[in-house]
Amino acid sequence: MLGNGVEVDVAIPRRESKSGKGHKDFAVEGDPDMSIQEAARRRDFTINAMYRDLMSGELVDPFEGAIDLASKTLRAVDTKTFVEDPLRIYRAVQFVARFGLTVEQETFELMKKMVHEGELDHLPAERITAEIKKLLLQADKPSTGFELMKALGIIDKYYPELVVLEDTPQEPDWHPEGNVWIHTMLVLDQASRISRRKNENPFERFTEEERLQIVLGALCHDLGKPSTTAIGEKDGVKRIRSLGHEEAGVEPTKSLLAKWSFGEAVRDAALVSAKEHLKPGMLSIQIDKDKMNEEQYVNSVRKLLKRIHPVSWRILLAISEADYRGRTLPGVDIEPHIASDRMQKVIIDHQLAEASTKPLVSGSDLIPLGVEAGPRMGEIIKKIEEARDAGEIKTREEALEMVEEIVRSR
């Protein structure tokens, strides 16, 4: 890694021969006497097969990679050597998305054939994950890579959780863009944009790990729709509904992420996305329709943060905003996202991030009131928190009064 985030990979001249299935099954032998022409032929794409003489500054370009780079064309150097490493297909996917490239037709057909013949079957999850991570974090529009994966047959062959999205319709009044696949790709791109935007608000600046949680959460947020979507009629008008798709999205999210190796924090964020992505908007609507007062709203937000812990509320709000903006309704890509703004303000003003994980009373508060350490102490604390969740008490003082009542009533 050089300055300004520039990454440099060093490849020595070497001979490789495939000795079996998968990315690891290679016989590799360094060859310092290999010619530049032959070394370049071992590269994957022409844009990666160019050299610069550090002494003279001369560009050595045996396979016209500069021409392909200028025309934004991704072309295999040699179809015979390309097939030796199937991971190159995933590399092509992230290159296309990151650099706005178009795959040359012969290269496209070659990769499609490799996918069809199962050449990706034995790739290690860790190597696939590394390429998917580059796609998600370094591309302005990650959807471009997923569309290429679909065109190559990768989605159909390896990701059934995503295949069914294209066959799942949505209510046109809310989703004029079309099916769930189209919506998910729009949300994915919005999530990428939101996670990288330069914002004066410190709560909307994200680390690389948080950005990964946001974009993968966006990818998974509607995986429950295929199993819950139904078409019916209301007042003589056809309606499409996906009731319960949040909870239904849990299992396909687990299944999809099990194919990669992003880690527990990313998985947890994706599960929160599936189960809770609608909640910020739903709670905001209840406020607007006077079905909930401010006090009830604050308590509902606190309970939401309690449910999603340890996933940050900042991640959930970013995904919720991406879901809202990932549609083709006029103005949704630029207008304020009121639900997120409202919830963020309440969380900050009432310090709910801390309150959501800290009980009103602890064991040290109960001992002076005559409660001994043990199961009963835990039962009392649980009862206090249940009363708090129900909105019956709000402060520590009210909680202690309730404890005294419980102790006296025994």
C-alpha cells in the first residue's frame, strides 16, 4: 500500500501449471530468464500486461493493453492460459464495476463457458470474498458487477437467494422500477454512495468495516420478499404485498453470507437489515399520523436500538435511507430522508445509544434494598426492563420505587 490508498501487487516472472481443481491447485516455478513477452502472456487481462521500464520510462505493451485501456475494454491476454485460474472471472467482475469497463465478446463467452462447466465450484470462499469486497467497497456502482455476474450465469448457478429476486414483483405505486432484483441493485448503489459521502455530520462518516456492513445489508435487505409476496385485490384494484418479508429474510441472508467469509459483524448487520430496515420509516409514519406521541416514539427507538445491538444504529439508518432512495419515484434520490433525520436527532438528544444497552437498575442498586445476589435479582431486573419497554416507567428513580414495591409485596 502506497500513499493515498494506492495498492501495488508485485508479480515475479514465473511458470504456472494447473494440477487440479480450484485456485490452489497450481505448480508454480519462478523463472528469472523468462522473456517479457512470455511473462505478459501469463497475465489475465491486457490492461494488466503492460510494463514500464523504470530507467528509460518506455512503455512495454506486447498485447496492446493501452488501446484496450483507452477504450475501456476488458480482454483476456490468452484464452489458453486464462482458463487456468477461474478466480479471474470474479476479478473481471470487480474490474468492470470499479473502472467502467466493457468485457470483450470472446472473453465474455469464455468466462460464461467456464461458469457453465463448473470451473468456479472449487474456489476457496476466502478468495471469492476478497474479490467481492473490492467490488462492494471500491466501485461507484456495485450493481454493475452483480449484473455481469448475472449475465455470466454466476448468480443463477451459485446464488439462489438472489436468483429469485428477479421473479418477484413489487407494488408499482411504491416501486415503479420493477421487480425486487432491480430495486435491490438500486439500493445497493445508493448504499455505496451513502457510505462514502463526505458529510459534516460525524455520525454519518463510516469506517471501511462499517461501509461493508452497509452495502451487504443493502444487498440482503429484501431477501425475504420472494417467499412472502402475494398478489391480491383491494377495492377492485390489484395489489402486491410482501407481508412479513422482514423476518422471512433471516434464513436466506444467513444462507447467502455463508458462501462468503466476511465475518460475524457483517453477518449481524445484514440480519439486522433484513429484520429491521422498515422500522425507522414505520415509526416516523406513526408520529406523522398521530398514532404515537413523542414519548412513545423515544421509547420505541430505544427498544429498536436494544434489539439490534451490537449493530450500530448508524448502520441501520444508512440502509433504511438507501432502501428509501433505491426506487424510481420522483425526488426520492435527493429529498431529505425524514425518518432517518428524526430518529438520529432523538437518539442523540436522549443519549439512546447508551440507554438501549444499560438497564435502569443494576445489582448494586438492589442489594441495599434487601435483594440478595442470585436468580431473584435477575428476575427483578428483567421485570423492571419489561415495565420500561412497556412505557410504564422511564427513569431510574421510578425503577427504584418499583423495586421497593416488589420487595414489600413479597
